[in-house]
Amino acid sequence: MELNRKNLQKILLVALIVVFFYWLLHNVSVATHICNTVVDLLTPFIVGLFIAFILNVPMRGIEEFLAKLDTNGKIKKFYRPIGLLLSFCFVAAIVIAVMFIVVPELIRTIRTISVSVVNFLPQLEVWFNHLMDRWPEVSSWIQMLDIDWSSISQKLIAFLQDGATSIVGSTVSLATSVFSLLFNFILGLIFAIYILLQKEKLSRQGKMLLYAYLPEHRADQVIYVLKLSNKNFTNFLTGQCLEAVILGFMFFLAMSILRMPYAMMISVLIAFTALIPIFGAFIGCALGAFFIVVNNPLQALWFIILFLVLQQVEGNLIYPRVVGSSVGLPAIWVLVAVTVGGSTLGVVGMLIFVPIFSVLYTLLKECTKKRICVRKITEEKITAHPQPESQETTSKKL
């Protein structure tokens, strides 16, 4: 290999990578601390990007609608602020509506359960006394036990003291976490507003950086991948919301026909949890069955049966066509993406791995087609089914 400037740069780059990984293997704790610090610093901006991406979907639709109404372009400069304000109001209205429908019913159910527990305790005492009267030998056996009640009381007091200290510490830690979360959200919201108001300018600046520091064909590839990612993430978000609305409406209609309690609240809850791909509706089912079982255990059983039926319809007919087709990903790979994302990053992984898999699937499909064209592989050779060789042909080869 000729030792020119380009090859020397490649050798130096490989040597730096090797040194970096060597240092990383011998300083794992330091590297972890650095990564955590960087993530903490970038959290508000990551939250801002996430908020901006979500709000950009309705904002873009509102701007297009305003452009159709304003044929003369008299209020063109107000498209962006109006779209941003209405998008905030739209998302906030959905969250507030869900809270006002679900939270009061949840509080009422918890109160019902607490009353049931209070009524159950006297019944438990009566049952215990009846047991002692029926089997006096059990009572004699309990009295014969050598139990050091003073030692138990001292240990219980010590446990309560430690628990109180732990509760105080947990309360302080929780308050700190809530304050940090609120601070990151407010800062992220401000960052999201800036991104949405200046998104064309930021896009132009980003392209300038790419074309300034990368070869032109590499910059074109990066821009293409970013556009494809934005398209797939937007389609996934739209399809996921549409699928959640359809599922919630199906549950509301079926529960209303069967006269099940809490039809509106449970339908909204299932639609909200269904934003988590595939497995989210099961969380809504568990919560819905919990609400109904307090009122009528038999109806809770019928609700679970209804859920299983509607889940089959949703999983086999609605989800693959609405979400799978919106991101161009076959149903089997949607399931793989949700499974892998859930096992690695939990709920967040379930939400982001479907569009990520869609981008990778599209890029791999395009690359595969290009390589097949370069190798001049015909379509007949790909679609043809291999025929088994006859026994005579096999014996001749031998």
C-alpha cells in the first residue's frame, strides 16, 4: 500500500479508534460517568426535539389548511404562529380530556376498594374467632408458642424508625426528581418553540454544514436518510394515533351495546395506552378489568373476552394495514421491531423502533435492488422455484 497522505490519515484514524476502545475497556466507570453527564446535559434538548416533532405534525396540517383558505396570502406571515398555538391547544386539550375522564373515575374506584377493605376487616375478625371456637386446639397451640413480644415490638419500632428515615429521604429524592423533570420539560418546550418557528432556517444551516464538511455525495446520502426518517416517523405517529382512535371507538361501541360500566372512560384509557404499539392495549385491558371487577366481577370476565375478540380484529386487520402500511414495513417486522424495542428501551423503544426498522428496511431494500441490477440478476431467477433433481440426474452426477 502506498503511503500517501490519504492512506496515512486512514491509518491514523484506525490507530485512534483502537486506542479509544482500549482506554474504554480499562475505564468503564469513568466512561459511564461521562456518558451520564452528557445525557443529563442533553436531556432538555432531546425533550425539545421530541416535543417539536410531535407538534410539527398538526402544525404542518394547520398551515396547509390556512394556505388553502387564504388564497390572496394576506395573512401568510401569521400561518406559523397560528399553527403553533392551535397545535399546543390541540395536544393540551387531548391530555386534559383524558385526565378529566380517567382520573376522577380512578379516584372513585380506589375509594370503593378502600371501603370494601374496611368492611372486610370486621368480617375477617369474625371468621378468625369462629375458627378459634371450632378448633380450640389451634388456639391452644398459639398460646403455647414462646413468642418474645417485647423483642418483636422493639424490632418493629426500629423498622418504623428506619422506614420513616427512608421515607423522608425518598420524599426529598422524589421532590428533586420532579423539579428536575419540570425544569427539563420547560427548557425543552422553549427549545421546541424555537425549532418550530425557525425550522426552515435550521434546516438550511444544517445542509450548509453537511456540504461544507462532507463530500457532496455523502451529504446527499445523509440528507436522504434524514428525509426518509422524518417521513417514516411522521407516518408512524399519524398511523398510531389513527389506530388508537379506531380501537377506542370499537371498545366504546361494543361496551355500550353490551351495557358495560365505564364505557367512555375505559375506551379513552385503551385508546391512550394503545399509542404503545401492539402491547399497549393490554395495559388498558388490565386497568379496565380492574375498574369493572369492583362493580361486577362477572362483567369483568365478559370484558376480558370482549377485549380478546377486538384485539384479534385490531392485531390482524387494523394494525398491520394502518401502521404497517403507513411506514412501509411488513407486519412481521412491525412485531419484531416492537419486541426488540421493548426489550432494550422499554416503552420508548416500542415507540421509536418501528420507524427505525422502517428506515433500515427501506435502505436495505434499495441497496439490494441496486446490487441485483449491477449483477444483472433477472426477475425470473428470483421468482422461480427450484425444481428437485431427478434420481437419474443425481446418479449421473455421482
